[in-house]
Amino acid sequence: MTYLALTIGPIYKTLKDAKKTRELWGGSYIFSYMMKQIIAQFQEREFVVPYIKDKSMFESGKEIGLFHDRFIFEAQEGDRDKLETRVDEVLHYLSEDTKVDYDFLKKYFQISIVEKELKEGANPIVEMTPYLDTAELFIEVAQYQENKLTKMLKGNNSFLTKEAFGEKKSFPSLPEIAMSDIEEVNVKALLKDDELEVYDNRELKPYLKPYHKYYAIVHADGDSMGKVVSSLKNRDDFQKFSKKLFEYGQESHKLIKAFGGETIFAGGDDLLFFAPVVSGEKTIFELCDEISQGFNEAFKGTEATLSFGIAMQYYKFPLYEALEKSRGLLFRDAKSGEKDNIAFSVTKHSGQTFQAIIHKNGELYENFRLFSSNLKGGEDIDNFLHSIHHKIESNKPLLKEIAQSKEQLQNFFDNYFNEEVHNEYRAFFEQLVAFIYESYRVAKEGENPLDKVYATLRFIKFVQGDKS
């Protein structure tokens, strides 16, 4: 059987040039748009990836890029020439839509086609992937003085929003996303040319919490997917696998949207999205947990898990910094060593950053999820949390000695926080004790268990306190 595969880039390079949310979304969506136009001409072929049996995905109005950066299908005679012709046609169409000249687009987009004859029973994903990886490595990077595509994305990309949303509309700004849970004021109506000036608006100030000046950008990626792919045996297996990924992307987008976020990309096992830090009674960690549960259900019975890189950034800092940080948290931290992790960081307006990595399987994760999300701020919450942090820091040797006993840990906090004003926080102290206990219990050699505790306490103070 002969297979044709195609890969397209440079996606991450395009995203890195974005200064605003709509530029970042457009820089991602344009690749999915191109892949859709190419694949549309080969709908009658048997695709290994992506899943294209749901023909509605070729319609406009889907809001997100559903076509990822690679495809593989069973080829018929003459398909290689047809594919090359179709790629060229799409570049010409794109030139007309974007008003960017064809020669630039042809140099900018890194498109490689691989054709291989495989033995009967071979796994086309396993067999074709190394060839695609190699093709990407040997693409010659074009040299040009001005990135005309980036310039277009900064200006008018209305043809993309019309294709994605079924109408011409503006992609939500950072303030709209970060403040999506403010129902009393129409944030969009207050926006000016400089979107960030809205934070100085007097009408908004009574409703602003410190976390409204921050947003989250999240990368998610499947772990051990290579093992899942290697286990696929036949055409039916490939179809089921691709369909699961397609449905996971669709369902994740619904969850993100309901939370007040916006999906930048949902293709394969990859997710990239913006989200508020807090939405109603939920934090970003609860959204990621819901997405993770959907992924785990889809791939139940396999070793596949889902890791996250979550960068929470002050609104005045450059967007590309958050993108880089989120990507690094995922691929450098969450996916190094033991997988199935959440790696998160918060970069405050002062530039100070705190971060932690939480493994998503076991009691520690459950404690973290409850502990980071369930505290409701009481009176003078900032000073209360600061005093806890100080008490833990000044008693580290003692806590290390008693960490194996929940009873002794509970006695420690009962003794130091025994005034009437602390009574409303008894449930919080129980969660804190459980979190410290589990942090020490699962700590690896060379790891400071209290780092996770400090970072989580600071996150709680960040979302519940009155000071940014």
C-alpha cells in the first residue's frame, strides 16, 4: 500500500511574532485553514490521520483549527502530482485572501510531502513519522527583510474570522478573556485602540479583582501517545484512534468556551488556549482537570495521559513571553521524567515568579485540586496567608520531623492558629495538613516538598486576596 503524508510549518515561529490574542489565534488558524483546503480535495481517500469522516468539519463556523500540521492517507496512482498541484492552488487562493504576494507565501510556508510504499500490515503512523520529522529538519529557511504574513495578521485577518466563526468578528482581547466573569459591565464596549487601557476605566474598577489583571495561556499534550499509536493494528484501529482525538478536541473546546476561555488550537492530542485565571467559582486548575478527565475517558485502558503547561501572566507583559513560558513548562517540566503532570507558574506585575509541578495521579493531586480551589477568602485573608507561609518557613526542620504524621501536623497548626478569628479556617487547615503530608510522602530525592506547598499558598493568596 502506498501512503502520502504532508507536514506544514513554521507554526511556532509564526505564533512567536504575535502581540495580541487575535494575531496569535490567526497565526495558528491559518495553518489549519490551509490543511483543510488541501484535504478537502482528497476527502474520498482513506485517511489515517486526521479523522475526516465527520464532513461538518469542512464547514465554516467551527471556531477552532481542527486540522493539525500533518496528515497521512492511502494514496492512489497520480495522487502525488495532484497533491502538489493542490498545495500550489491553496497558496494562490491564500495570496488572494491575504493580499500577500504568492512568492512570499511559497517561501514562508514550509510544506513537505512524503510518499512511501509500505508492507501489508505496517503501521503507517509509525512508519511515516520519521520521514516527516527528517523532511522538516532539511527544509531551507527562507530569508526575507519583512514578514508579510505577520504584518497581515496584525492588520486585517477578517477572512479567517469569517471562515472560523461564520461571520466577520474580532477575536476576544486579553482583557475580555481575563475579565470574562464580570457580568455587570460590558468589557468589550469599553475597549479602545489600546485594549489594555480598559483597566484604567472607572466603570470597571469596582468589580476588578487582582486576578483580573492576569490571564492564563495553556499548552496541553498527550503522554505516551507513541505507545498507543504502536498498538494500532488495522484500518479500523486507526479510524477509532483519529476519531477519539477529533472528539477530544471538540469537547475540550466546549469546556474552554464555557469557562470563558478561547481555544487557539485543538488538533490531535495538542491543545493551546487562553483562559481567565478564575471563572465564577472555578480556577484554571479545575478547567484543566475537566479536560484531563475527558482525555482519560477517551483513552481508557491505555497508558496515555495528558500533561499541562500553565503560564499565568500579568496583562502588561508581552504575549510571546507567556507563550514561551507555557511551552517550556509543558515540554521542559511537565513532560520530563514522570509524565501526567501540571506545571504552572504565575508571573506577578513585579516580575516575581512562583511555580510548581504537580503529578496528576494520586492523593497529592486530589489534595492540590481541593486545596487550591476551595478556600473562600475571609477577613484579612492576605495577612492570614502570609502568616501561614512565615510559620511554615520558620519551622521547616520541625515540619520535616513530624511530616509523616497527620495528627502531629494538625497539632502544629492548631497550636499556632488557635484564636477565635481562625475558626472559619478549620477546613482549610485540614486540607493544608493533608497537602503537606502527601508532599513529603511522595517527594523524590533532592526535592523540597515544601516548594509545592509555598507555590500553592501563593496561588491561593493571589486569587483570594485583595492585593496583586
